Amino acid sequence: MPDSPPSDLSRLCVHTVTTKKWSIEEAMDKYAAAGIAGITVWRDALDQRNISIIGEQLRSRNIKIVSLCRGGFFPADSDSALQAAIDDNRRAIEEAAELGAPSVVLVCGALPGQSLERSRQQIIAGISAVLPDAEAAGIQLSIEPLHPMYADDRSAINTVSQANAVCDQIDHPLLGIAVDVYHLWWDEQLEAQIRIAAQKKRLFAFHICDWMTPTTDLLNDRGLMGEGCIPIRQIRSWMEENHFTGFNEVEIFSNRWWQADPDDYLQQIKSAYLKHS
Amino acid sequence: MPDSPPSDLSRLCVHTVTTKKWSIEEAMDKYAAAGIAGITVWRDALDQRNISIIGEQLRSRNIKIVSLCRGGFFPADSDSALQAAIDDNRRAIEEAAELGAPSVVLVCGALPGQSLERSRQQIIAGISAVLPDAEAAGIQLSIEPLHPMYADDRSAINTVSQANAVCDQIDHPLLGIAVDVYHLWWDEQLEAQIRIAAQKKRLFAFHICDWMTPTTDLLNDRGLMGEGCIPIRQIRSWMEENHFTGFNEVEIFSNRWWQADPDDYLQQIKSAYLKHS
């Protein structure tokens, strides 16, 4: 298993942000024509749309809706700001339900100058506040640990170990973890923590891309699989050895690729997926 | 202790790279005039100099030589490249001895596409190979763990935990750790791992600067203390509670600050040090 690439496209999912030159309407036609099996929809792609109709259109094209991306960003410097974050996460859960997405990805947030411990407490409070909504809607919430280079203002959860700790503390079957190779590949505890997450039935999602050398931008210089140094196949094997059977989601923020011809890019995503994932 | 700034400049050290507009000759006069107590000398500052004379000139100005920066970069894709790295580290140890620096900082290295485990094995082999030279010269070697965003090509050692593991494996009194807040501030294990390092008499050095939000460049957008989100004083208190009595070394790579007037910058370093460290 560790040495074999995916045998087909049946578990390939693409995030709308990856091909953000396309509207959601264009993306669904292009993905369907290219045989992309799954989609994770970013909320901005749904702006001013009838969300349930978008969901129907995706299903009618046999594209599986994997997740809605993204909620989170709970850390706040006032009670009213934390409440606003909670309200926004409730809307995300509603949107996921309308779309027919089974889960919402959480980028948990951080606040420069506020301690990471305090941010983690607010993250736990925020997730706990919205879990009744998730329960009522039957929507999973997936904590996505972000790379430590985003610990200043994007996520106080930077390892699977920390995500496991938050899940332990809240302890709810609808709360789990999205493993993204970009954020986590460097962590020597990754395999062990994936195993723990699996034992607790928390392996909800798997995101792939690659780490460029040099990386010229902290946010938008990710690579297509095979362009960088991440042992993607090895990490995928850890997921699968631990009985993860979900999609391999291609989530690439790249100024370089966003400038490319999107039809050509989608073909390159498919071939990189089959060769380097 | 956690809430008090440094009471004076007696433990302030500046890295030559911080004020790299100045030659080493200019820097030593400027530092002496400004009352900077210590200097860590980067090897490029010694290019085409008589190193022992530079050492004498620093001592005659009452500037304490804290470290020579830097050796390391052991990971290699061939035996001859690893041997070249070992030879270069031997030269660094010789240079430190000529200069009168008691230690060499090691940025251990990494190689894109080579597993971090393999790189760590080469790091251990490389350090082991040069320790007899360090012993003969009486020079300490300080492993500096780098931020995980440098795990691709600069360091396979990304936490104090990993540095402690390497030190455990080699187990030599001249091998220790340089704690740099920029690389390590996000790690929830930092305090515990500093304590372990202290118990094993490995707390060799302490580097300070700050983390900017946003950070616009992975290498050269560090902040002056107080400009960013790192809890510098808290981390310093962990060092001091564990009996670290060495210098607080200001090591700032910043395209922005490098463009500033260096005399003004040095004054700002002093005042930021007294206010925000």
C-alpha cells in the first residue's frame, strides 16, 4: 500500500479554491467532464447562490459533496466577537445542511498577542457552543490543524496531537480531524497521532498538495503533488492503514497555478494525483 | 521574573547578521560605543580577516564573544557531500578557536525529498564526527532547532524535543541546544523541553526577535522584539527559571530593518530589548 499510487480517480476530490478561476457552476461542469469524483465547496463559491439548488446540481452530475470549507476562527478579543464567530459557524452548519455536505472544516483561528492557550480555550468554547446545531443537522465538524507558521493569526491548533486533545476534551462523535499533509508532514508524531485519531473514530478528512522549495509566499505558494518534498504517499498509507476510506482532497493555494489555464491545470491535477499521491 | 524586563544591557548580545550593513570592524566600534555587552559573529563577517586579530580587537573593546554562527548542514545525497559538510564544520570549530568564541551554533540541515529520519541520521553522524575536534579545541556545539517551515531544506531538527533526542543519542557534555524564540514559540512542549535540556546541562544559548503578522517572507521578515506576537519574556523566564545565565542574543533577519539607518536601528534594538524582552 505505501508504494502504490491511487488506482483510479474514484477517491479524488478537488476543493473549489484550487480552481478558483471557475465559478461553482463552471467548476461542476468541468469536474464532471473530467471524472472528478468529489468536491469540497468553499463558502465564497456559494455567494448569492441558492445553496440547495447548487447541491442538487452537484448530485445530478454524480459529484459527491465531501465538505463545506470553512468555519472556525473562534479566538476573539471580546465576548461579542466570540459570539459573532459562533453565529457565523452556525450559518456554516446551516449552509452545509442546505448544500447536502456531510461536514464542515474548521480552521480554528488565533489572535496575535493573545496566548495560544487562551485561544484554545475559546476554540473549545466555540465548538461546544455550535455542536448542538451540528447534531440537529447531522453535520460533522473537522478540526484542521494548521502549520505552526500560521500560529499567529490563523490557528492555535498546529498538530494532530493538539487536535486530539481538543477532541478528547469535548468528546463528541460529530467532532473529528482533517489531516492536511501541507500542515503536518514535518511532525515526527504524525503517524502515531493519526493512529490515535483513528482509534477514536476521528479521521474525518485528508487533504493533499505539496511543499515547494523555496516557498515564496506563506499562504499562496503550495505545490501540486510531486512538485515538492512531502511524502504524500507515505502519509496516505498511514491514513489507509488506519481504515480511512474517504476522499483524497486536493487543496492548493497557489498564485502560480491560479494564473495557469484552468482546463490544463485540472488535467495536471489528475495526472499528478495518479502519479504522486 | 516572568513580568520583569531585563534590568540593564549586561546580557544583551547582537548577531553580526542583525546589523549586516556594518563590517565586523564597524560593528565592534558601534557595539562598544552603544554598550552592547556581547557579540555572536557570523562566519561571513570574518571573510578575508585575520580571525585571531578580530578576536583580540573584540576583547580589547570589552565585547564578549558569545558564539560563532554557524556550522551544520550535514544532510547530503552522497558520502562525499557529507564528508565536505564534516570538513566545513571542522573549519568552523577552528575558526571559533581562533576567534576565541566558546561555541559554534549548528543549523543542522535538511534535503528536499530525503526523509527527515535519514537527515537526522546524517546529522547525528556528522556531529559525532566533529566532536573530537570540538573536544580538542574546547568548543561547545549548540544545535539550533529551526521552525517547521524550514524542514524542507534547512533543518530536520524542528523542536527542542528533537534536539534533546539527538543530544541523548550522542551524549556529550560539549553538545547542547540554542533556543530561538522565533523557531519555537508555538510549541506547547517548549517549557517542558527547556526543563529537560536544563537538567541535562544543555541550555547553551538563547536567541530573541519577534514574529510579524503578516510575515511577508519566510526568511527575512523577522521583527524587532515587541513588533510581533512572541511571548519573549515568558520564554526568557523559562530559560532563567532553569538557571540559564547566558546572553540574550538578538538575531534578526529583516529586509526592512536591514534597509534602515544602522545607528538608529541599534538604538531601537537597545530600547526594544529593555522594553519587550
